[in-house]
Amino acid sequence: MAKGSVEGPASGPVLACFLGRQRIGKSVTAWALKAISPETLPVQVWDFDPAALQEDGRTLSWLLPSAMKPTKPDDQSRIEWLRERTDEMIGAVLDGKPFNVFCDFGGIEEMLKRFSGKFEFVTALEEFGIRVVAIHVVGPEVADLRFLHQVESTGAFKPKLAALVLNEGMVHEDQDPEAAFSGVLSSPVVSEFRKRGGVIGTMPVLFQMPKIVKLREEKGPAPLRDFTIAATGLGHLESRLVRIWLDEKVPKLRERLGVCIP
């Protein structure tokens, strides 16, 4: 569906920022890519989704309990938390102990734009050798491109490296993904994104994901790779499909994203 991959300097730590509206699949996309990360550097996971502080929040830290998240819900505290994490990332680079980051911004891109403008977020990190990456996750609705259009046209959050991930999990089972995303791919917003070097990849659907989420609710957190084993509760046929998805399909997205992903 999408061709090409991002090329650029492959050295230096990565701050991969997953962006998009609520319930678009950012957390699952980050979870899957984290699960197959070679981890050539230590990896931190940041969950900036406001729902992460809710008892029933199904966010990245719910899937990955080791993820770091703010402790207070108000905007000022959250921005201060992000500033502290960013300073720690810069400090680690200066100390010769760099690490990569997967960060889910949880549909609160307005706060990200304010933070970026206040602290020159992208420019500062790039000056310290950190590769900031905007990973926009969208479904088949053209309206999902709203934030991408805003930040690309104004430069509010426009790092050199950027990717658009088409989440097939948002497509109805009886619909062809190629046809479903035709409106998104033919959009002038995406055309401009391609021209400036943005890469486009596809997040493959996993029909067993609702069952995995239910098992997570019933039995507690478990590494994604555990669900490739029948003993976790999926059975032999479905665990095999999870294994194929994680070992063959998700790596194709990682390859497409190139240096955009840790």
C-alpha cells in the first residue's frame, strides 16, 4: 500500500512520538513496535495520555506497566513532567548513557504544540543529537489527518523525521483496506507530507487483539510475545496467528519506518 522508507542518520537516540486522536490505535502500535525493538540502546516508555491516570484507562501504561507517566492530571503538572523527562534524556546523552523513548501523546496534541513552542522542543533535542520523530497514526477517515495538517502547515511540531501509519485495525472486516484508505492517501495533506520526505506505512490488523485485551483484564499484564504461546489462553490456532503478526507483519512496518523507530 505504501512505498519507500525514511532515510537519514541512523546514529543517536530516538524520541518516537505517537500522535493521533483518541482510540485510533496509538498504544497498540507503540506496544507492538516496542515488542520487536532490537533495543540497541536502553528503552523508556512514556505514557502522556490523560486517561493513564484513570483506573479504567486502556492506555500504553495499561499494556506496559513499566511505562512512566505523570502523577497529576492538571496541565501545568503534566507539562512540567514532560520537561523533566526531556531534560533527563538530554542529560543521559551528555553523560554518554543515551536511551530511546516510545512516547504515546494520547490525543492531546494541543498541549504538545504549546510545549514545543515554549521550549523549542524539537530544535533543542535535535541540537543534542536526539532524533525526534512524529509518528501520526490514522484510520481510514480523512478527518484523522487534522492534526497532521495543522502541525505540518504551521511548523508547530514538524521534526525532520516523520511517519504516517495507516492502522488497518480501524477498517471494517468486510472492507478492503486498500480501498478504505484511498481517500486518506489521495488527500492534499498526504501529498505535501510525502513531498517533504514523510514516510507512510501500514499497521497490520490483528483480529485477536480484542481477546488479548480481555485476557489482560482477566489475568493482568503480560508481554505481547506471551500471546504467541497457546498456554496464555488463546489456543493453538489463534496464538499462531499472533506469532505470524508479530514476527512477519509488524516487522514490515518497522522496516518501512526505517530510522523513524528505535
